[in-house]
Amino acid sequence: MSRRASGLRAWVVQRLTAVYVAAFTVAAVLALALGSGLDHGEWVSLVRQPAVSIAILLFFLSLLLHTWVGLRDVLIDYVREPTLRIILLSLLAGGLVACGLWVLVIILSLW
Amino acid sequence: MPFVVRSGCKIPMSRKARPVFLNLGLLLARMPVTAIVSIGHRLTGIFLALATPLLVYAFETSLSSSAGFDRLISLSQSVPGRIVAVVLFWSLAQHLFSGIRYLGIDLGFWVSRTQARMSAWVATALAAAFAVFGALAL
């Protein structure tokens, strides 16, 4: 069996992105809980810091890849009709790419 | 012979009139906790995926202007805002703790039936505890 067909890559992507998403989420929840007195200016300058911007972009990239593997599995498991399955998978992929581009535009507009 | 299709099986028309009872409570009670946590991981995953565009929208609003930022803060302190926040936080905690459990299982921990069930209970209890703590801290 080829490496592509084995599903190993999706399995690895799901686990690696899970670890990053989990670590970032815990850090973000803690940071937001501790810095609850933040005003708009401080929030913008925090997000504008290169390290924070990159961490946020990586977070959304990981989150969208994780969502892709997870919802792809759900659709493949429950939608048996091939045409409908392809349509839903395409809508999912399009929606996730759109979300990713949206985040990219938001971050780039700060720079 | 005429038939109807139910759950992918061809059933003769003569049996069509038989009622099908779906007792969800009974079904859940008979399921092992590991199965419920597994389905819960899927359901919370789907729910969190649906919430992702809202997260991006909130992120955009918070950065766009001072007014947007303040609107988001006051929304997060309103009653409906708090309810949404707690439900989202609970889903996130459940998905996170059951996810950590699955990573552990990948590494060979909590594989025996006793430990699998125990860890499923622990993940669910931790998620519930965090949700309660989050609700009180809001």
C-alpha cells in the first residue's frame, strides 16, 4: 500500500496539530484570564508583535488542518452517497480555506 | 416482492407497519462510558468547528476598532454572552481532555478496559469541573 493511501499522514497531521492547538489554547486562555484589564490599544500592539502574530497564524493553520482531518473522517463515516460526500467535502475544504485567508487578511492589516 | 429500505436493509412491505422504538436514554445507559466519550469527542469537535468562523469574526471585531473591542467586552459580560461562552468552554474542555486521553492511548497508556473506563470518567469530570470553574470565574 502506498504511503498516501495508508492514511498515516492524516493521522500524524491530526496528532501534531492537536498538540499545538492544545498548547496555544491553554496559553491563550491563561493570558486572556490574567490580562483581563487590557484595552484596545494594548490588545492590538500585543497581536502585532511578530512572535505573537506568527503564533496566531500557526494556531489557525493547525486548527483548520485539524478540523479538516476530523470533519473529513466524520463525513466519510456517515455520508455514504458519493456525490453528496464530494459536495460536502468540497464545501468543507472551501470554508476552511476561506477562514484561513480571512485570518491572514486580519493579521496582515495590522502590519 | 415489494420492499422498503430502512438502515440500508431491504425490508418486505408486509413488515413495514412494525413500529421502531428508539429509546435514546436506554441506548446511552447501555453504552460503556468509553463509547459515550468517543461520540462526545466527535460532537464537540463538530460544534467547535462550527464555532470557528465566530471566533475569527470576534478576533476581527476585537482588533478593528476601539468601539468593536468594547462591544465584544460588553457582549461577553451579558447573560446570553456568558451562556454561549460557558457552553463553548465546556465543549472545548471536553474535547481537549478526551483528546489528551486519545494521545495517551496512542502512546500505550490507559489501554486496559478498567483504565480506559477510568480515564474516560476522569476526562469527563475534569472537563465538567473546568466548565463550572469557568462559569464562576466569568
